[in-house]
Amino acid sequence: MNSMRPHLPLNALRAFEASARHLSFTRAGLELKVTQAAVSQQVRMLEDWLGTPLFKRLPRGLGLTDEARAILPVLSDAFTRIEAVLKQCEGGHVREVLTIGVVGTFAVGWLMPRLKLFRDAHPFVDLRLLTNNNLVDLAAEGLDFAIRFGEGGWPVTENTLLFDAPLSVLCAPDIARRLGTPEDLTKETLLRSYRTDEWLKWFEVARLEPWTISGPIFDSSRLMVEAAMQGAGIALAPARMFQSELQLGTLARPFEVEVRTGSYWLTWLKSRPLSPAMRLFQDWVLHEAASSSC
């Protein structure tokens, strides 16, 4: 005689999970496209298998027993995970989610205009983008990659150079028309980033004696240049990230002088092995960075 316990009743587990969420066999039956009687029968089968009741039959609906309360969250999470994995395999192709944290200026000024190229080349990678102001924790935020601005010396990550992004003076066209030489900046409001030495470095390259700057401080070059386009002052930002605005004439670059304070880097945790989707994005973004001039 076979004394082995019967196999796990998967249909009964599904019927229980739906019934427990709805606290109703009828609504569970509607969700699962079976009759109320079929759901009730499956639940009784599971109760027999477990040797314990899972529902309290109340005058109006159902109540959960302590055992049911313990089982439900684990079971719901399992079904959610199973559904997510199955969706990745729809259409005969395995889909991968790729989560990238991107400094906002790079996201808007360089990456977004090229996203369709990546999507067309790799339609089975589900790309998720999170923007930041260059302060990022890949492990805590669950990121596969982060694209950052700086010198590339972050110790816990692998850091691959994308390209340099020297800073230029950028402002509204009407302000640019009254700037004949760099010395004319002494009469203007200079907008600042949280990196306090950028204007001082630009002054040095432009051979200007530095002066005290008291303009507003921004944590995003994108916001700072938006303020500059609206006439709030003059920004110092990577012109390469604002080519569209410069070409449209909504932004002007009055001087050729520029200063290098950092570059854009593709970074990922040293402890993180590259997944197939990560390798695809890495190859793609490095190729785009090498072949693009703006």
C-alpha cells in the first residue's frame, strides 16, 4: 500500500488564494472562471490535505482561520512571482528587466533621444529608468547599472567611461547678446550647482580674477539650465547635454571657453555578475557613446 502523501494540490491552492482575497467562493469563481461549487470543492480538498479548516463559514461571507492567515501572504507572493516569470517567457522569448539609475541631465539630454534605438535592437529587455542627482546606492535601490557624473573613482563599483562632458557658459539668447567678453559675467547672476568649485575652475581657464558668487544653488544641471533659459541667470553646465536647446535657439553658448570637471560613467557593483540584459545594454551604450558626437 502506498503511504506517500498525495502531491501538492495546485488547483486547490489557487482556489484558496482567490477565495481568501475575496472572502467569497462566488467572487473567486468569477475570477477563476469556474463555478462557486467547484471553488468550494477545491478548498475542501485543500483543507483535507492539510488536516485543518481554512475558512470560518459566516452568515455573510467567509472568515480566515489562523492557519489561512499564515498561508495567504506566502501563497499570494508565490503566485505573483510565478506570473512574473511566465510573462518573461511570452511569445517564445525570455524577457529580462533591466533597472538603471541615471543622473537626470544625462537621462534627458542624451539617453532618452536614443531609447528607441535600444528598444528596437533589444525588444525583449524591459528597461526601467530611475533618475537621481548623482547620489545613488545601487545595492539599496536594486539597480543593475547607474550612469553617473564625476571622476570615476567610486570604490565599490566597476566604472567604465562613456565620454567627457566639459562645462560651458549657457544662458538665454537675450542675455548672451549683452555678453561681449567673459569679464561681462561680473554684472550677471551666476547660477550654481552643489559642486562649489565649478565656477572657480572656469574662471581659471578663462583667466579671470575670481569674485564672490551668490546666485541660486541647484542639485540638477537640467533644472539649472531650465532656469537659465527662463532668464534667471547664467548656468555652467555640459553643453553636450543641451544640444537640442542650442540648435533650437532657446539656449545660447556665448563663449568657447570650457572646463573639464568630470565625465559620464557607466557603473555597476563589483559583486554583481553581468546578466544577459546587462551585457546587451553595456555593449549598446558604449557603442552609442563612442559613435555619437553630441
